[in-house]
Amino acid sequence: IAGITQAPTSQILAAGRRMTLRCTQDMRHNAMYWYRQDLGLGLRLIHYSNTAGTTGKGEVPDGYSVSRANTDDFPLTLASAVPSQTSVYFCASSERGEPDTQYFGPGTRLTVL
Amino acid sequence: KNQVEQSPQSLIILEGKNCTLQCNYTVSPFSNLRWYKQDTGRGPVSLTIMTFSENTKSNGRYTATLDADTKQSSLHITASQLSDSASYICVVSSSVYGNNRLAFGKGNQVVVIP
């Protein structure tokens, strides 16, 4: 069982380009989340999905979009990347949503130049 | 102002020694508090989760305490090992199912030296 996988592991991207970060879980968890982690700021929630077909905005959703077409996949898209989106992005899942424990993926390190 | 404050920001301890990390929060209403361990370059891993009625919970050499009246929690590491070098993140939830409201601390950076 892999748990949660994220791709790519790291990426350098030119500003203005479109980028999709992939997240897949094989635990059949209903809820999935996207966070960004920046030095000195800790983890911040971007978007979440409590179940397939639904999504919600977190603390810092601007510039990002998500979709949840099925239970396993939760891609995060940057429509037009900007340097302030340079960060480490973590995908997480939980069985039923809050307050269940969240399980995190290994992260994607994104650099926008 | 961050709703979850952790102290100390960083800590260096000798292998085999104990240490205690602090988490103070202002989140309300309170649902649960959890501690995560994050190794460098990896995602956070859950250590403990405590609800309002729980005041202590252990996971191996990690023991978390919670005082919901004073809104304080601590994470105690016993007989530290080199593998305990990590960031420890305190997370407070005011959610019930279907409504995500999490407040994250910035983490306690622990370095264990031989």
C-alpha cells in the first residue's frame, strides 16, 4: 500500500506557466487536502474536498484550483504561476474529514522563477 | 495573530535527554488537538490526537498533555534519540465533520546531538 503519492517531487517553473500538481491516495479516504508550507509560516490550507465531487476553499485559495472527479485523485492547478507560489506543497487525506487524522504525502517542492 | 503559538522555536538536546515542547492556543470552539512530527524533506506524520476530555496520550516515547481550561498542550520526548530530530507541529481543530477549520503552529525544531 503506497498511501499518498505526489508528483512531481520537485519542479522549476517559469512565471506565467500553468502547472498541475498531482496527488493520489489508495486508502479510499473520503477527504483530501492541499497545503503549502513556507519557512516561518507553517502549513496553510489551500483547498480541501470532503468527498468526491465536492471542494472547498481553505485559508489561501487565491491562484489555485482543484477538482475531485473521483475518490483517489485530487490535483492542484496553478493557472498562471507567480513567484510567491514558490513553496513546498503537501497533499493529505483523512478517512471522513475533520476531525479524523490526516495522512500526508511526501510533498512537491515548486520553484517559480 | 496566529491562533497557535509554539515554544521554543528551536531546541538542541543531547541524545538520551528528555525535552518538553509547548503549545498555547486561542482557537475556539475546541474540537481536538494533535501533534505531528515532520522529518526534514518529508510530510508530517501524526503522533497523537486528543479531544476535550483527554488530558494525556502517549505514543511510544512521546507523551502529549492537554489542559483545555488554560488552552495549553505539551509534548514530552523521553530518552531522546537521534531520529527524534525533526519539527514538531501542534494543530488545533475547531471542526466538526464537514467543516474544516484547522489552526497550525509554526513548529518546534528539535535537534538531537550525540
